[in-house]
Amino acid sequence: MRSGRNRPDKQEEIMEKYIPYEKLSKKEKQKRSSSKRGTWGAVSPVTRKPAAPKAYNRRKAQSWKKEIPNPVLFDFPICYNFSNTIVA
């Protein structure tokens, strides 16, 4: 038999056909993109900066609540109903 051009070589069978990135399906693009990405390791990519001293801080603004002791109003074992009857 004669070996013509119509018969694929072994090397051509192994190699995948090249498809431009723009023409790939969405899933295939995601696979290739995720395989190229690496990890940051212990480094956080988020930019950090110190808090501005004049900026509003919600935690600091509500810290006065911690300084006040428990109100005496709720320490009583007897609670009153709206109809002025004592409930034990």
C-alpha cells in the first residue's frame, strides 16, 4: 500500500487541533484560565491602609453601651402586665 497524504501520521493523531482562544466555548475558556492562575499563598492581595482618625467608627461610637451597668429596671423577679395584675 502506498502512504499518501490522506492517511494521518501518528504524531498528528496525538496532537490536538489548535483553536483560537476567542472561538473556545465558555467552559473551555474557564478551564484554561483557571489552569494559568496561581495562588497568592500567605499574601493577601487586598490593599490595606490605616484607618483615618477623624473618620466615623461605629464600634467606638457604641462603646458607651459597655460602660453602663445593667439597668436595675429589669432585675426584678416580678413583671407587671398591662392590666396591672402581678404575674410571678
